Amino acid sequence: MREKEPSEPTNPIGTIVIGTLHPDIIDTAKEMVRKSLKTAQFKTVDVGKGASVAAFVSKAKEVNADIIVVTVSISGAKENLLKLISAFRS
């Protein structure tokens, strides 16, 4: 049985951008975390699966994110994690 989608928080305690980093397309863990964060009253903005470094950075800036959540499960995505960190620092 699929878990019900939590409702959007009416008074979110923060905004979180969440997604899986390219080339990773496995989103099971991301979806579990996203739903838990919504239940905890965070606004979640999902950039999807296989999202590029640029997509994470632009979306985080667009929504003025408080937190960035990145899920990675394959080595290619782990290598891109360093690029993502560098992109936020510059």
C-alpha cells in the first residue's frame, strides 16, 4: 500500500530543496525523506531525479532555500556532489 502524500504545511518552518543528483535516478529514499519533511512542517521543493548541479543551485536561489537535501546512491552522483558544493560556494 502506498503512503498517502502529506498535505502542504500552512505555516512552514523552513524551505527545503530536495532531489537526486545527476546521474542518479533512484528516488525511493528521496521520496521518503521529502514526505517526512512535509509532515514535519517544512515546505519542500522537489527538483526531481537526475537533477543537474545547475538545477539545484538555481532552484535553491529562486525559492531562498534554508536547506538543500541531496540523495546520491551511485558513484557518478557522488562525484558531482563536490561540484554542487563548489557551485554554492562561488
